[in-house]
Amino acid sequence: MEFTIERQDFQSTLAKVVGCIGKPNSMLSILEHGEIKAQDGRIIISATDLEIAVRAQCDADIIEPGNALVPAKKLMEILKTIDTEVSIAHADGKTTIRAGSAKWVLPSMDVEEYPLMTFLETGGSKLVSRAFRDMITKTAYAVGDGMRPSLSGGALVVQNNNICLVGIDGHRGSKFSQRVEFPDTELVVIPLKGLKMLATLCGSADIVCLSVRNNILMARTELDDMAVSVRLLEEQYPDYGRMFPSSILNNDIVIDREKFLAMAKRVAIVDPQIHFSMDKTELELSSFCEVGEARESLGVENHGKPVDFAVSAPYLVDALTSFDSENVLFFPCEEKGSPIVLKPAADIDLVAVVMPLSISTPLRK
């Protein structure tokens, strides 16, 4: 195999794939490699961690068709240091990279031993990339950290041309729904890393095509310059409807999102546990610990009950940051143990919830 390629094209294509490469693992060192295939005026770069597979391609000047396994992250480090055309040649189990007077030789592995990767080659139901990426970025932050396998992915379900993506971790949640022309799909759970790779896919095209087959979600760009396959989680997903109760969505308080966000960040400097206290006309946020205290208030119109509760500041900040609207609808938890609910004031079906904390120390007045 031998080809030449513009460094920027090579690097941007490899960047779409390298996120699939896991941490170095001596037991499975072959997974630290990506496969490069040169043919028909293009190179195709593929990689897998056995749970996710990614493929991307771009134009190149092919001198000799062929394929090879190359240490993907090491190759990316090399490409970041150069700004000229790159020449790649593979022979006798070694890959040689040349750029100007610089030369690198990297060991390879037998391409026949690389795991088989399956991608969506044709067909699939179409989605607008920007809309789907928006759904991912506004829900993935709430997905669990893996401590509870059933919460370590986002739940995707399509019913009656309504696609819904949900992320929850037991302490917070985010749910985003949109109207689309898409066949009904039973609930599937996409691992967090898979969601991130799908977001990368959506960032490279206007339209993406999706299909679910044999417990694998396969997606590709409409022009087929990138494809992602994700093995779905098999754990039973919790009944997320219980985290998004509609009964408390009667007393909405309109708050400027940026002011609310900045206020929460300032108060959280002292302690990440923020106390909320609200009467009819004022919302006060406070925090305190052995090193000091912080307090700030904001005028509101509260037509419901006075409330006192506490939340984790990082969870609140993540939810507010995920919104784009100028104003946010804030629904305080008026009943013990019920979540606070946040919605953009804009006309989109996005809702975030944050569960209250047990207040271990009495509120200071």
C-alpha cells in the first residue's frame, strides 16, 4: 500500500475514527490500531473497540492499492506536528510516514487478525443531522457514569413519528422529543461512548441514515463518507417516566437563563450544595461551609407555595448550559422528594430534572 494525501484531509478523517480507540491494553493491543485501506482514489480508515466501530474516508492519490493496520493515536500525534503533504507506504509489516525531510516508521500487525466490522452500506431511515445531534448533546450529559449499567446509556424510542432520547443517572435526567418521519422503533439503549460517536457522525453531514439490526445501531452519512455501528446495551432501562412527572408542571417561573446560570456558579464557589429559598417575589440561592458562605437573590413571580430545598450545583449548571433559550421555565419542587423541573422557554420539547438533596445542615437566615 502506498499513497499521498493532504495533511489536513488525513488528520480530519483520522480524527473522526480515533475517538473509538480505547486506552492501551496489552491483552488486546490490536485494538490500538486502525485499518487504512487505499483504493479507487480514496482512503478508508476504520477502527473498533469491539463495542463500537467507526469508518471514515477521504480522497487521496493512490500509488499502490492495499491495506494496513497502523497505531491510530500515534499516527494522530505525528499528523499534528506537520503541515505538508504526507506520504504513506506499507511493506514488510511496517508503515513509513514521510513529510518533507521527516520520516517515521511504525510497526504494524496482521490485518487479517483485525476484528470484523459491520456497517450500514445502503438504506436506513433518514434524520436531519443537526436535529439528531442536538438531541444527543442536550441529553448525554445526564447519562450515568457506568456504576449502574442500566443507566450507562441513553434510551432512544420512536412512536407515532415522535423520536425521544432520554438520559438519566438517578440524580438528574434530560428528555428531548421531536417530530420526525421515522418508523416506530422499540426502546433501545445506546452506550454513552456510542452517543458521542454518533454526535461526531452528525457533525460531518446534513443527513444521516439509521437502522437497528441484531442489537446493533448502524448509522451512516447520506453521502457515505462516515459510518458508525454501536452495540446496544442489553440491560433493562428504568421507567424514566417516573422522573419526569407532569403533576408539578403547574407553577412555572420564568427566569433569565444566563442570569440564573451565573448566579448558581457564583454561589457554588463556596460549596457545591446550593440551597434554594423562594417566596412570592424573591428567589434566594445560598451555600455555606466551614470556610464561608455565599448568598444571592433574584426577583421572581411565584404563584405557588414558598419552597426551601437544596440541589447539587454541577447538576443544575449542566442542565442550564444545555439550553439555548434566553429564558428558562423553572418548576420548583413543592412536595418533599419531588424533582425541580427546567424547560427552555422556547417552543421545543426538552425537559431537564434535578433531584433535591437531603439538607444535612439547617438553612442559615
